[in-house]
Amino acid sequence: MTNLRVSIVQSDLIWEDVSANLSHHYELIKNLKGKTDLIVLPEMFTTGFSLQVKQLAQTMNSKTIDWLTQTARELNVAISGSVIIQENDNFYNRHFFVHPDQKINYYDKRHLFRMGDEHKRFTAGSKQVIVNYKNWRINLLTCYDLRFPVWSRNRNNYDLAIYVANWPDSRKFVWNTLLSARAIENQIYVIGVNRVGIDGMNLNYSGNSKIIHPKGHAISEIEEYKQNVITTKILKSELEDFRKAFPVLLDSDRFEIEY
């Protein structure tokens, strides 16, 4: 039964400037060594939610991947967050989970936000990715995925969901509501990390980054509209005790997902 120290980073992203964002986020997290096990950054933390994929995409052999692996090793933490990645002629909104030993897991965003034309620039992923880290089974998810409960349905195969996002202020009620819903229906902890500030398309972001208890309430939350980093310990024993006392998942419906 392992506790996990999680640091959520609610940052103001520098529009379409990879190098500046890498430097910016390093300054935000550089003092976390020994204080946390996992650092979670927002969606597209190196660019903001931009569709300029040809100009901004990184490869799997790029300075961003080097930054992730080197920073994870230096701070002895895992780091989660999404980046625009190109493979051949395809572009992905790729959610990385980089371990302290530099092992890399990643998930390609399944649900592309068509109202923002994301589906016209990116290729959708087709596989759920669950990472094993410090005795936690962690489901990697990204922004618009939050609206699709079937995709994140817990079939007794994970304990914690991470949603990284660029979720505008105008829809923050939906963000707050669905984060709690996903925790309740799946009997999991949920981490939701969203950016703040105004992006290059003049969209405002309130943040509302938080960690949700399996019963649906926030156990920690960053003040909205404020750039900040907070660290919270989540308890595996508390999750297991709740599941044993109230075994909802034993009565869940069986289903298969078609891709």
C-alpha cells in the first residue's frame, strides 16, 4: 500500500515557443527534488493549444524529449504532460509519462476536439495506456477525453486517472463537474491539470487544476487564474478500503470498445 506525492503545475504557457516553455517549466519545478514522486504539466505545455503542427511538432528524438528524460532523472521524479509529436506524416497530441529512470510511456489523444479543428491537424490514438508506477496503475488521458466516460471506464484495471488540458474558462463548470464524475463512477483518484492565462487565439483559461478523491470531492486545488504548483499526497490504502467497503465495480457492466 503505497502513498504517492503528486505535484500539479498550473502554468501560463508561452504561445508557440517551445524553448521558452521548457525553460519556464524548469523554473517552476526545479526545487521539487525529494519533495514529490510525480509532476503533472498541462496539455501541450511547450506550445499552448496550437494547430501549427508543421512548424511546432517535435520528434521522439528532440529537445523536448531530452528535457523530459533529463529533468525526470535530475529530480528523481516521474513527469506527465502532452506535446505535439510528428511521426512520418502524422501529428499526435501525445501525453507522455516519463519515469525517473528515463523510461517513456505515452498515450496519443483519442478524442480530438473538432470544434477547435484538432481533428483536421492531428491523428487520433486508438489505445488506452495504463502506466505502472510505484504500485499505482495510472490511466493517461487528455482534455476532450474527459467528456467520454466509456473511454475512461475502469474495469478494475487502474487506480488513478491523469487528465492534462487546455480547457477554456467559458467551460470550467463542465471541467469541474466531469472530473468529479469520473472519480465517482470509476472509484479512482483523478488528477486534472489545466493551464491559465490567455493564448494566441485570445482564449482565457482559469486553471481549476485539482486532485479529486474517489468519493468525488477535491482534496487539493489551485486557485483559479493563478499560476502555481502544489504537492499533495494521495493514499492507496484509503482507495482500497473504500473499494472494499463499497464494491461498486463488482456490479459494473461488461462491454467492448470498437475503434
